[in-house]
Amino acid sequence: MLAHSHGSSLMYKRMPSRDGANPVDLEDESGLLQDDMVQELTHPPLINSLPHVVVATIVSFLFGYHLGVVNEPLESISYDLGFNGNSLAEGFVVSTCLGGAFIGSLLSGWIADGVGRRRAFQLCAMPMVVGAACSATTSNLGGMLLGRFLVGIGLGIGPSVASLYITEVSPPSVRGTYGSFIQISTCLGLLGSLLIGIPVKSIPGWWRMCFWLSTIPAIVLAIAMMFCAESPHWLCKSGRNAEAEVEFRKLLGAAHVRSAMAELLKSNRGDENDTVTISELLCGRHSRVVFIGSTLFALQQLSGINAVFYFSSTVFRSVGVSPNLANAFVGIVNLLGSIIALLLMDKLGRRVLLLWSFFGMAISTVFQVVAAGLFASTSGALYLSVGGMLMFVFSFAVGAGPVPGLLLSEIFPSRIRAKAMAFCMSVHWVFNFIVGLLFLRLLEVMGPQLLYTMFGAICLNGVMFVKKHIMETKGKSLQEIEIALLPQEYNI
């Protein structure tokens, strides 16, 4: 391993930066060899990188919070704003946020590459603050829709930037663990919106406070990012190698700077600043990894997870459980699965978790089909349905929920990473919207038995897709992954 690292470094002796600095003097062979030996024996101290990752996951908390913030207060909102009983208007209050998120996700890659990861976080916080304030103070439906749309733009920008940032600032040994923080923060945001929404029926106008409270973490995110490290990958891509070295020292410690910079420069092919177009993403040399990323997000949404979340209250109500308690059950199971994913991500690996996740979701749909088709009127069928639904949520949280965002930011090369993530996240939002729009109609036309059979078939397709196309990235540096996935004619 030491010989391989040393040999690779000789191929890339000097990479001049725009500022004229040479932070990595690869001719100093003894120094680099000593750094490599230190890195072999020790991992970078987590205390260096952990605070930066925690700040970045505030975006994920806001993502979960805003997805759930209107669920409980929607009835009160519709009454106070004068559209009570108008199901179309209520649907717009929910779906307008998705429309804004789609637009935000399309822009996220260009924003992250243009101004850097830190400023992208700050920019995504601005529409969240303004949008939440607009929703909290409005006296009509139009103001509510405008606020939800602005919040959606922030939600579209934030998650993809968070995946990028966490992947790029994390040591390889804990990158999967840190990536799992995204899903955990999302779960905490959903639970937070549930708890904060509980007094809405007893305190008039409480829904306005629900929106106001969301501005606090958004403001904290914008301020805290001023003190966080910039992504060394983005700095190096921008030709600012000396600054990248400084940020690596913050994130990894002085003992790991030399080897980290050498590894980063190994993948620099001199085309980092070339413009990346949509046609290149779809038809260029990296089209395979973009196809993998888009398909993985499509399978995630088409598995039916959002439909299961939507239908959970009805299923629990059928066995005598209140909707609030039902949502709490689902939230707790989701959080438990996410914590298990955090513990296993860097032990079992991304591929194993994805395989078992999709397989577990497929098995849980069998429970739903049996409950809907054979024992529809018995208490056993109802409890089987509840068990199948909770198993579905747990299986999703262990793999299909947290892995795609982390995995895609790992497999995309540095040059296209931000824009490819933006494209794949837009695919995510499109299929999220389609499932939300068509679920109730499909349930009416197909019935629960056939619908859950379709979801189960999609999950089995997910198993086969992962087995065929997904490589394991556990413990590998981003540069090792990029070289492994590069088409044969470029991998020389």
C-alpha cells in the first residue's frame, strides 16, 4: 500500500495553483512516506470534522421539519385563511413546496460550484427564513403558497449541497457514518414538527408559531457556516490549492494534510473548470454513473415510501390508534432504523445495506398484500398490516433512505459532482411529486392488494439493480472511487 501510494505520487510531482503556491511538495519523498505511515496507523481525529458535519445537517433537520409542518395544522390553516373544505387548495399548500424544491434542486449544482459549498448553505437558508416568515404572517391563501414555494426552493438547494459537503469534508473511515447523520436529522425534523404541532387544536393561531420556529435553525445555519471549513475539493477544483491545504488541516489534522492533498491531486486531469452541460451528463463519459444515480433515486421514490407515510394514519386508525400516536410510532421506527444505519454504514457497507433494505421492503409488502386480500375483516389482518407497514419504514430507514444521497456524492467525479447531484435530486423531486399525486387515485382504481404488489415488484427490481450496478465504496477515498468508475479508455 505504501509503495502504491508513493508510486502514484511520483506521477503527479507538482500541481501549480492560481495563487502560485505549491502546498504539496511531492519531491520530498521521505516526508510523504512518513505521512503515509502515520495515516496507515491512525485515522484523523473525529473532533476536527464532526462540528462541520453537524452544522451541515441542520439543512436536513429543516428538510424534515418543513415536510411535516403542515400535516397537523392544515385544518386550522384552511379555516383561518378561508379555504376550509377546499381539498384542491389544501393540496396546493402541500405540493407547492415540492414545486419550489424541484426548481431549487435544478439550481443547486450551479450554485454550489459557483459560490462554494458554505455560501450555498447560506443562500439556501435565506428563502427558508423569508418563506417561513411569509407563511407565518399571511392572511390569505396566496401568501401561504408564496411562503411554501420559497421554502421549497431552499429545501431543493439544501439537501444536495449537504450530501456534497459531508462527503467532501469527511475522512473515508467515517464518511458513511457521517452521511447517516443526514437521515437522522431528517427524522428529528419530522418528529419535531409533529411535537410542535400538537397544541394547534387547543391554541388558536398556533400554526403561525410552527412556521416562526423554523426560522431559528435556518438563521443558526447561516451564521454557523461562517465558521465552518470550505470543501477542500471545491477549492482545489477552483485552483486554490493553498487554501485547500489549510482546510484539510482544520478537518483532518496536520499529520494527514500531505497525503490528503496528494490523493486529491491524483484525480485532477486538468479539465476541472470546463463547463458541464446536461448533454454531457446524459451522454458523456460519465453518463453511466448519472444513470445509476437517477435510477437509484427513482427506485427510492417508486418503492412507495411516501405513500406508506401518507396511509399510516388510516392503517393505525383501523386498529384503534389515534393519528398523533400513529405518526409518533412511524417517526420512532424511522429514527431507530436511521440510527442502525449509522452504526452499520462503515461496517457492512453501502451496497449490503441497500440490498437488505430493498429486500426487506419487498417482504413487508407481502404482509400488506396478504392482509388486504385474505383476511381483510379480521383483527389479525389489521395487525399484520400495521406490522408490515412498520417493517417497510424500518427497512427503508436502514438503507434506501440514507444510502442514495451519500453513495451518489461518492461515485460522482469531482468535476461533475455538484451538477450531477443537482440533476439526480431533480429526478427525486419529480418522482416524489408523481407518487404523491397519483397514489390515492391508484388506490381507488387498483385496490390495496394490487398496489402493494406493484410496490413490492419495484423493490425487487431495486435489489437486482443494486446487485448489478452498485459498487462498494466503504473505506475508499473519493479519488479511488472515481478512478475505479472511470470508463476503461480514460482509466490509464
